[in-house]
Amino acid sequence: MAEEQMVVTSNPKKKIGFFAAILVVIGSTIGVGIFLRAKSVLENSAGNIALAIAVW
């Protein structure tokens, strides 16, 4: 019988590029800003939900 050899290959490591990293930071900043500014947007829209959503 022929002896079978097992070939182990390593998967390439996933890398994130500079541009993708910058986009992640920008997206996170915008995402946090949406939640931090919700109260002030609603207060300044005089209770009008449609206006608050349009301004937001």
C-alpha cells in the first residue's frame, strides 16, 4: 500500500488596508454622533417627528 501524505496548508491572514481602516473610523464616528445628537434634534424640532427625521 502506498503511504498517504497529509498536506497542511495555512490560510492567508486577513488584512485590512489603510483606506478600509479610515472608513471604519469615519463610520464609527458618524454612528456614535447619530445617537449622541438624537435628544438635541428632537428638542429643536418642536415635537414634530417628521421634521426631526428630515433634519437628522
